[in-house]
Amino acid sequence: MWRDNLRGIYYIALKDMRTYYLKPPSVSWGIIFPVAWILAFYLRNPRGFEELVPGLIAMTILFSTTAAEAVVINFELRLGSLERLLLAPISLPSVLLGKVLGGAIFGLLMVTVVTTGSVLSLGLHPNIPYLILIVILSLFVFSSLGALLCVLVKEVFEAQTLLNLPRFIMIFLCGVVYPVSAMPKVLQYLAYVMPLTYTVDGLRHAFSATSSTMVFTDALVLMGFFVLFILPAIKLLYKKFE
Amino acid sequence: MGNDLVIQALGLTKFYGELLAVDHINFEVKRGEIFGLLGPNGAGKTTTIRMLTGLSKPTEGRASVLGFDIGSEIVKIKRHIGVVPEISNLYDELSAFDNLMFMAQLYGVPRSQRRKRAEELLKIFGLYERKDSPFRALSRGMKRALTIAAGMIHNPKILFLDEPTVGLDVVAARSLRNLIINLRQQGMTIFLTTHYLEEADLLCDRVAIMVKGRIIKTGSPASLKAEVEKESVIEFSFDRDISELLKNLSDRLAGVKVAAVEPNKVRIYGGIRANIYDNVFRFAKDKGIEIQSVNSIKPTLEDAFIKITGLSPTIMAIEKGGRHNVAR
């Protein structure tokens, strides 16, 4: 049974990569948008670009994992292709995890390009294990957030709209460009209930190689967010097929 | 459950909110037979298939497929069944071959056999020449055939077909029906839903007639027709549309069933022939209508359906979305 589920998760993720993710719209949304955004800030203030790197990686994680989520879930629900997956001898949570894994793998490819480019061109020396830990957890958190928001609605355009809201709020509030500590108190409270804050924070620690406790705290909070997003997403998908 | 019974439903019921879609149905399907759920659109046929294949949970009742309970052992069931939904729902971006390979991966067909099995099915379904064409580039008939091939990639013991020939042209529908008969000859059990009476008559070993969520009769097409054969069936053709006069004609023929098969054609079931002729000729004279032909006909499954359900056959011609289907 578990072998069937693991096999299903793997092949669904591979199929989604082929059919949806490795296509120009996903690549442009997943990588070009964050790079262009950060470049705009760099051109305004070329000094201290190193400080923007954690934010750039965090944004790439956020946008690449959610780039095609609405299509892989809502479009397939509408066409009936998701039902085809559910007819296979695998569980419904495995189907959803396959979708989440597809987003995470695509995100990993995009993040690898952006991180390698930044590290090599700027001569940075991040703590690699910490970096990998925060990146991998964040990829699953944002891919599952995308899945949750998609199963909340029916149409692809509704899902895209709903996804844009947290994406843009998080860019401004979670320390991607401005440090959370420099924001008004009320916005700081808001930032602490958003997962991207912990991604940016964890990445900053990985790049500055300061406190390992803080990295593990960020990792634990990210794990909590993953559970918080994936469980209701599974429940909502079950409800669609009651 | 006996070895010969591969599907057994007991009091299977499904509510969608307040709507009762399937109403405490009971039926059994034997190994190696083609079993058809026959009924108009909205009768609950697709909901029944969805419950048996794990896409929808029953509100009440239970069912087993190959001895496994649909509530607690659905994954075990899925290993041994193939399902072909009404909509051909493979992946547009993938080629015919890649779609089958993906299904083989998903169903756990051993790596060494996947390619061989996919190519074998493409040949059986006449799609081998188009194996590299994306699904979206195939004709409707080819898409349907490939969807059925995908349902068979893991050699299932039971194949569920939901309205298999809907949307196909006459030639494609005929070739698909031949294929279904071939599958049965190879020992596969087939559970299909249809609202085409001729299709059920042609393909099914046994038919369950389903109306408004209930199964109202089960039997072989021959046994269902035999019920009507005991009574006379007379068909009258008139020179004009008599739809608005149908009630008047029925009132003159108390105790028999009058059904319009076309706007200018009625069939009359049962009764004493002499009285029927007398009343219909008098009706025609009173209304100034000319009778074009009178035929005493051999009952078809359509006649049995009309007699059993009391429904007009035109209701069966209505496709989903309210369209009437063309003659097939």
C-alpha cells in the first residue's frame, strides 16, 4: 500500500513537471518575476546587494512553487483528469502530495539556478546544510499553501486571484526587502503569522552563519506551517469527492 | 458472496444535499457478463458507477466489488478495475503513447512490461500510427478509444464504462461496440451505463432499468422483451403531428398504454385488437386525420422500456444539457 502511494506521488510529480511546470509561463513566473523585482531594488541602491539575496531566494521559492498550482489542481478538477488520478490504486492524500511535490521539485530547480548564480557571482559563503534545510522546508510549505488555496475554490482564475493576495502581501511584510524589525509593531505581528518571514529569516541566518538555534526554530515553524496547510487541503479535496 | 458474483450492491443510496440521486438500489453482476444500467440522463447511473469505483461515498447501503468492500477496501478494488468515464479525460499535452505509459506507471505495471503493454493496446485500438500524436490532436473517436485503452492498461478484471459511445459518430460507435463484445469474449466483466436502448439491447447480457435513482427492473433484454410480447403492440402513423391530441386518444383507449414514438406516430400496448382498431379509426375520423399506416410490431427493448417505466422513449433521446441525440 505505502509503496503504491510513494510510486503514485513520484509519477504524478514527474508528469506535472512535464506537462505544466517546465513550460515558458511557469518558468517566467517562477524565476524572471523575482529576479526582475530584486533587480529593481538593486538598481535603486547597488550597494549591499548581498543583503537582498535571502529575499531573492525566498521570492523565487514563493513564486516558483505556486506558479502552476492553480493549473495542476483546478484545471485538472475541471477537466476531470484529477479524477483519473483518483481512480488509480493510490490514496487521495498521495494524489495531493504528488501535486505538492511537483511544485516543490520545480521550485528546487529554480532556486538552485538563482542561489548558485548569486553565490558564485557575489562570492558568498552560506552554511550549506542550513540553506538546504530552510529551502527544502519552504518549498513544501509554499507548494502546500498553493494547493490549499486552490482546493478552496473551483475555477482556475479564482485560484490565481486568491494566490496573488498572500503572495504580494508576503513580499512586502516578510522581510524580503525591508527588515521586519524596521516595520511598525502592528505589521510585525502580521509578519510573524506569515511563513515567508521564517523562510527569509532562516535564509539570512544561513548566509550569515550566526545562530543555529534560530535556523532550527525557523525550520520548526516552517514544518508547522506545512502541516497547517496540507491537512485542510487534503480534507477539502476529500469533501469535493464525497 | 458467491464466486460468480463480482459486484453486489445492497441498498446503495446517495444524497447530494436534499437531492436523492440513487435510492436504495440492489443488484448483482456476474463474472464475465456485460451488465448495463439503462436509463435516461439524471437517472443516477453515473453516481452509481462513481460509488462503485471510489469517486463518491454512498450515503447509505453497501456494495462489494470482487469481494472487497467499497467503503473500507477501495484501494484493493482499484487494483483490479478499469474505469472509463463519460468524458475522455487523458492529458492533452501528452502523446497517446505517453498517456498510456503514465497510466502504466500509476497502476504499477512492472517496468519491463509497460512499453509492450502500451504498444499492444495502441495496436488493438488502431492507434499505433498515431502513438506520438498529442491527445488533443486526436479525433473524438480516437480519444474515446485511447481512454478505454488507458482503463485497460493494467489488465483489469472488471471494466466500468460510463456512456461509452456518447459523442461518437455511427462508425466509431459501432467499432467500439464490437470491441466491447470482444472484451467480454476474452472473459472480462463489463459494467456499462447507457441511455441508448439499442446499445443495451445489442451489448448487454443483463440490464437494470434505472429511473429517478431507482432500479425498477432487472433482466436480460430477451426476458424484458418477452414481458411485452405477451401483449399486442400496434403502431399507427398519422399524416400530421398529433402530440396535442394524444390525451384525447388515450382517453378513448382506457386500460391500455399509448406512447408517442414520434410526433405523428403512436404505439399502443395491450388491449383487444378489434377495440383498438375501432377506437383509433374513430378518433382519426373525428379529428379529420388520415391514418398512413398500421403495423403490428415485434416488441423491442424500447417497447419493454416504455411498458416497464411508463416513460416516453423521447426522454431517452435527450442528451446531457438537453440536446436530442441523432439516430445512431
